[in-house]
Amino acid sequence: MTINHVFVYVKAQSMPAMRSFYKAVLSPLGYTEMIRAFEDKTIGYGSDYPYLWLQAVPEGHKPYPVHVAIDAPHNDAVDQFHRLALENGGADNGKPGIREEMSRQPYYAAFVLDPEGNNLEAVRVQK
């Protein structure tokens, strides 16, 4: 099974700050902003296709936090992702390092919480 895309829901008033945060932290993972729609209430990020979307929830609705893990091309990209997240308003939720309990293969990952509490992971699994 392949997942085609994932939506991360954010408060409408946070959208400009979240757009800036995601643009910075996804850069080392090879993701760029690819598309904006519906008066910038929907923004898609990806490498060759918008796999990760930010979606503003309507006023009065509360977004639900999610966990999203994104493959990294190498361990340095995981480190950069973590550093950029902290520099851009994210919070540490697991420093870069090997997670032996996560996989039989070497699993190098870092975890951050975005400014709205979503758990983002950058991971490099060596096969």
C-alpha cells in the first residue's frame, strides 16, 4: 500500500506562520511548496507531487494533531530538518539519532512538534 498524500489541519489564522515553518523544515527533505489553492487555505508540498498538504480549518473548529513521517535522503537532512524546525518555532520531540526499537534496519530519525502541535518526523532507513 502506498499513501498518496496527507493533510495537516491548522487554524486559519496560523496559516501564514505554518506556511513559513513547513517551507523551512521540509527543504532539507527535498520538499518545496508546489501549489496553493482556495485563497491560500490549502497548500501542497512535495518533491515531484504534493504529498503533504496544509489545510486551514474553518473558524470555530479545532484541528486534530497528526503524526507524519517523511523519508530523508541522508542523515544530514534529518539533522537539518530538526535544527530548522527549532529555529522556526517548532519544539523538540526527539533529537536526531538511531532508533533501534523502530526497525530491524538502522533507523535514523528526529521528531519535532510544529507550532500547532503536529508531530513531524524525518527518517532515514538504511536498507
